[in-house]
Amino acid sequence: MTTDALPTPTAPLKTIAVLGIGFMGFPIARRLCEAGFTVHAWNRSPDKAERLRPLGATIHTRPGDAVREADLVISLLENGAVVGDVLFQQGAADAMRPGTLVLDMASIKPAEARDHAARLSERGVAHLDAPVSGGTVGAEQGTLAIMAGGRAADFERALPALQVLGRATHVGPHGAGQLAKLANQMIVGITIGAVAEALLFAAKGGADMAKVREAIGGGFAESRILQLHGQRMVERNFAPRARMSVQLKDMRNALDTAADIGFDAPVTALFESLYASGIEHGLTDLDHSGLFVELASRNGMS
């Protein structure tokens, strides 16, 4: 069965399974509980899922049990390999009823998303790849930017849940959501480097870094990254929100995808090497704005 041939159930979504109750999964599942959905949750480490029990969620020790009665299954797992393992090796896909909709919010390769969609369709299960941007703050506040790839009918069906979580946009067929997320991460990773290098350049020449950031805000250089990440750089506060290691993974996924589609991405390649160098120098667990530390070290400013 192809994904285009899948029927689209008309009954409203009522029961949602959330697989992966980590930094993003917990606030997302909490918002769904608070919005009145019946929520079933599973996490590899059960104690993280237990935090949802007081909110009315049912906690399961196996992913298959969590998804068995679900209309919608939301995956918030670490990477494509883990998503594939939970779906197809740990029994989640086999436990889903025909007509179930899987909403994969993990950031994975577009090719992996298309493969998962095809394999699920053989079981009569629909799929959307719907990675997000906005971090834990966006998850907590329900202001995530959600980029969805898949059938338009499935996107419309998922909207009642998506609207609880943020602003959702249907960007194309299966895999397109992941392409949009990679484009987002390319812009984020490159812009972090630009802000870090510019602020360090100003400081090396004798300017007040904090005042430079203030002075250029509101001009053409203004951006959310200049405001938020630039402030972290000024304060040297690199407590992880999104880690250096995750940013490197995204840059590498972008380069792998670029190679698959025959696209030359020299700017992304440069920044992939810079994030890799930072990680080699012990910056793995810093916030991705910690690229500042790598660039500072290169200039004798650490």
C-alpha cells in the first residue's frame, strides 16, 4: 500500500501516545494532557515518564502498549536510528491499529522519514514528519514552529493536536518537514558562528562586546540569535539548551542530504568543521552558542 492510497479516518483525535519523555517530550505531553487529550506515555527511562502521571497520563513500560489504543502517536526520540528501532524492532508499529497517524517530531534525515512513512503505510498507518524549532521554551509555552511533511489530509487531521503545541506549516510530501528543519538548523548554526565571530572581532579590537551587541540590534544584523545567543556569549553562559553535539549532528545530516540531492553546501561544510573542532576540544555538552568558546580559543581570547 502506498502512502497516497491510505484512507483518512474522519473521527477526531482523542487518544495520543507520546514516545520519548525528555527535554521536549515532557512539556509537549504535559500540554496535551492539559488540553484534555487522553495521553499514554513511554520512555526508555520510566522515571521521566512518571512525572506525567499526576497530570492524568497513563504510563507504559513498553512502546507497543503505549500506542495500542492511540489515534495519534507522537515520537520525540533521539535520532533516526532510535526512531526506527522503537517503531520496527521494539514492536510499536505492529501494535498500532490501521488508521493510526504517526507524527514524528524527531530531527532525522529526510530519507529516513520517507523510509519510515513507506514501511508504516504497509501496515495501514499514516505518517507525518514534523520536526520543530523553538526549544524547550517553545515547547513549554506552546509556541513551537512545526514543519510538517506528508499528506495534506493527514496534516489537517493532526491540526487539533499541533495547534496546542505551536504554529504548524505543511511544507510538502514525506521528508519535506525534515528538509525544512535542516534548513532551519543550517541558518541557526551558521548565524551563531557569525554572531560569535563578529562579537569577538569587536572585542579583540578594543570595543565593549555587550555595547556592540546593543548598538547593532535593530539594524540589518538584528536577529533572534543576536539577541538570545549573543547575550549568552556576552555573559559566557553556555548552559545547554541545544547542545553543540546536536548542532553538529544536524549539520552533518544537512551535508549528507545535500550529497544525496547533488547540492553544494560550502558554508554549511565550513561550520560543520568548526562545530566538530569545538567538540574535539571538549565542548560537547555546551549550548550550541558555545561555538563562541572555540572561536575565542583560536584567537587567544579564552
